Amino acid sequence: MASSRNEANKVCCYEHPDDPLIEDYRAGDMICSKCGLVVGDRVIDVGSEWRTFSNEKSGVDPSRVGGPENPLLSGSDLSTMIGPGTGAASFDAFGSPRYQNRRSISSSDRALINAFREINGMADRINLQKVIVDRAETLFKQVHDGKNLKGRSNDAIASACLYIACRQAGVPRTFKEICAVSKISKKEIGRCFKLILKALETSVDLITTGDFMSRFCANLQLPNSVQKAATYIAKKAVELDIVPGRSPISVAAAAIYMASQASEDKKSQKEIGDIAGVADVTIRQSYKLMYPYAAKLFPEDFKFVTPIDQLPQM
């Protein structure tokens, strides 16, 4: 064969080694794009085969292969799907089809498949990455195999697993955000969350105000200067123990409110509360504790549009 190989053992044209090759999948050849020389043959097409051999040509899925194998299930589904019969030999004397599909799926796998579908649906609605979905599915598999949460709804366990996966991946979501895309109440998700941590003997990092700050400010369309100031205010308030007992989410919301009111991009408590998922009164209470120390909370390089003494008083 008229071909040569370069230092990386890559097939190339011996006349034009630097020119790219054209892959003709129909003929199985690799052709030089400059001179047309065939430098490789019998190339294997690794793409999907989209031919269908069913009786109905307008099938929804023309692929002859099944779905990808899921390592979390007990076994691979290698059963054969039999198409509908049309000839006389396909039916018995009573008109019943002689050949039927009999797919044996265990009840355990069926529960896992339904839970994984629920986890994927919730993750799609709040735009979570695939790695978080995989982590949540693994957690659910561990809980399901251990049979530690008997009597609890699989949907509640799936919601709690997704919440834990977000925390462990460093992109936490609030209980209200998980509850908004789930059919389970916030209280039930919280109960399953505690039971799963105890059953699996695992832990999650404590959430801080910085975990939510960038996402809340981005949703509020606040500039980086306001986000930086709000992050500094919330961190300083926690360090000075100004807001004892307050949740990180409410502290972050109050810090965003204080920073935005001091800038030209002012946001109301209701706007921030809708994004953060907290009530106006919750933001007001945290802000009331932080307001007397406002001079100590703002960073030194912050450019005030509204002076500290003119900030809203609660």
C-alpha cells in the first residue's frame, strides 16, 4: 500500500504528509485531500447504525441497539424484542400471537429505574450537571441495597440524595429549591436527609454564605462589585458573630440587600427573597442585626452611591 507513517504512527500520504485525510465511510477508504491517493482501506465506521428492520417503517426509534448499560442495575438487559407478526404462522388457532416479548425485570431494578428517572427529571429542571446526577444515583443505590429507609417513599429518598449530591459536589441547593422540582414536602426531604447521612455514615460540608452568593447575585443581575461587597459583608458578619443562629441563606440575602442599597443597582427585599427563597421578614431580621455594624462590614475599596447613614433603617 502506498502510504507511510510519521513519528506518531499516524497514517498519512507519503507525498503530502501534512495534508489532512478524507475518510470515506461508504467505501471504507482514507483518501489524501490533495492528490486523491488512497492511503488506507477497510476503515471501520464507529457511528450509530440507523437502519430499522421492523415491519413499521415509521418507527419512533430506528436504532437496532438498546440503551447504554447501567452499572448500578443488577444485570444488563440483553433480551430480544420481537416485532409484531403479520403472517398466518405468527398466530395460533385462537388468533393469539405465538411469539411475545417477555422481559424479566426484577422489582428491585424497577424501583431503581423509576428513582433514577425521577432524579434525572429533577436535575434537568434545575440545570444540574451529569456528575451530580451520577453521585445522587449512587447514593440512592447504596440506600436501596442497605434497606435502611424502609417505609419511606422512593421519591423522598431520591430528592434527599440529590440534595446531598449537590452539597458534596460543592454546588449546594436549598431545600426549597429541591422541593420546588419535587413532589415531596420540605419536611419529608429533611427527614430523609438526616436518615441517609446516619445510615451511610457519611457527612457533608457545612454550607456557608459564599456557597449561594454568586448564584443569587447572577440571578439578580448584580455587577461583580456588588457581589464582591455582599460576599465580604456576609463573611464579616459571621466572623464578628453579629448574626448568631441565622441561616447562611438569610445572612447572604441580607448582605446582598445591604450592598445593593449602597450601590446604584438597588434591589428590594422582595426581589432578593424571591431569588433566595426566604421571606421578606427573614431578610429584615438579619439586616436589622447587621445595620448597626455597617461601617465595619463594608470593604474599604467599596464605592458608595448611597452613604451608610442613608441606608434603609428597619
